[in-house]
Amino acid sequence: MKEDFMVKCDQSRGRLAAWLVFLLAALPLAATQPGCGSSTELKNSGEAYARPELLISTEELSEILNDPALVVIDVRPKEAYDAEHIPGAVNLQWTRFTHLLGAKFWQLLPLWVVELHLGLSGITIDDAIVLYNDQETGWGEDGRFYWMFAYLGQPNVRVLNGGWNLWTLEGRETTTDTAPTGLTRYRAELRPELLADKSWMTGHLGDPDVRVIDSRSREEYDGAVLYGEARGGHIPGARSLHWRETIGPDFKIRPASELREALEAIDVTGDAEVALYCTGGVRSGHLYFVLDLLGYDRIRNYDGSFWEWAADTELPIE
């Protein structure tokens, strides 16, 4: 039915048709989740993701690769993309959208620059986006992009469950051809409530209504300086949850019940306001996606993260 619908649509309606197909692709999965229409109902069920439509399976993606309104983004390093990638995918690195030097510590560039870069990549606010990463060697870059697009107000973004790893394990089609990109005008609809900066973090330090999660390894949390941080340790009061613990041995996001158990163990429940950080806001971006998938409604990513925090010697560290 989905393919017949696309065939019958005329060219002038191709973008709308592809958009609808992309949305409808989530329905078979959502229909298997009791009560999926209510994220509140599922927050405490432990059995299902509250927002399963944020994930797309390898099978679903393979069926809609040719949709004109679909933009697949490969967030792996350029050399990995050049060697082989999903057909039609464009390659973007998260560092392209961040400050690389000085005192900004990997925070997002000014909005107009981010919009310019996305426009030069042929992306618009109306596109349906699928992100994928190497779940074995990556650092959660797909999550960083997911958070960035959420912050920009992009309404239709999904993450490939299992990433590049599962796609290739299943023997699905790959290519070395570089996807062509046009020039577009990207206009964000900013959601500032999804960003935590240093001022917000210091203003909520010790706030009993805010849960701060450190998504780095336990070794880093306990004080190891592995990536050039000015000091070791963690933000006072932060809870530790290593981002890699949310990915299973099959490269997919772990079941909702396991994720909720891990979060409840550090006293982070669905009604909490949560601020996430790592070293530079990448691994915490992955955890942002996981919490959104589980139905958390108040989540912020601290993009300056521990590089910025540790560099300010006036800020406390545990």
C-alpha cells in the first residue's frame, strides 16, 4: 500500500507523499506497543519505549531510501564514509557545527552559522532525517546530531537502530558514491529549553529538582583525565551512567525495561528535569536521545560539558 501510494502521487506532491510515508513507517512498530499514544502511560510501564517512532529499523530504512523528502546522514569520520556508506547518505561531522578553538569548548556555533552549514548541505527544516553511526567505534555522534536537530526545532528526526554495524551485518546495500547535495535555506525554530550552558548549570547546582547525569566512563567520573581536561572529577551531585551501557551487544538500543532500571538505580525517573554532560556534549547527546526515546519531557544537554566546567577554576568539582 505504501508503494502504491507513492506511485500514484504526482511529482508536485512527491515531497508530501514521502513525508507521509516516512511517518507511516513507524506505525507497524507503534501498533505493537500498548498505549503508545500516551507517553505518560508508558513512562512507568518498563515494557516499551514511550516514543518508538524515534527509532527506525534497518528494514524500514531500506524500504524508503529513495523517498525524495528523506535525508540520511552518516555521522562517521569522512574516511569511513568514503570507504563505504548507505546509498544516498550525506556525510556530516559534529565538529563542523562547533567552536574548535578558544574558550567555547565544542559548544554550538552561532545559529546563523549552523543554519548556513545545514543549507550548504542541502537540508531544510521540513526534511525527514535519519541519522546513523558506527556503534562500535563511535562516540555517540548520532545522538549529538539528534540533540542539535531537536534544539533547532527539526520535527522529524530518527536514529537507525543498530547503526552502520547492523546494516552491514545484514548484508544490506552500500556504495562509495558521494550523494549530491543542493543549496537550501535552513531556518531553525529554536528550542532553548533543550540547552544547558554554564550559567544554567551553575544556577541549578545542588537543585533537588534537577538530576545531573555524567555520561562519561566511571574512570573519568572518578577523576581520570583522559582527554585534556583541566581538572579531573565530576560536577558536584552528578550521577554516573556510562553512555555505552545503553547499547546492547547487537548494536541496538537496549530494551526500555533495562534502560529504566539503570536510570532508576541513580534516582532518575520520568518526571525529573535532567541535565546531561560528558566531555564535549557528544556522549551526553546520545544519552539525550535515549531519554527522549523513553519519554522524558525535560532534558537538557550541556554542550560545553566538562571541558568548559573543569577549565573554570572557580567552579567546584568532586
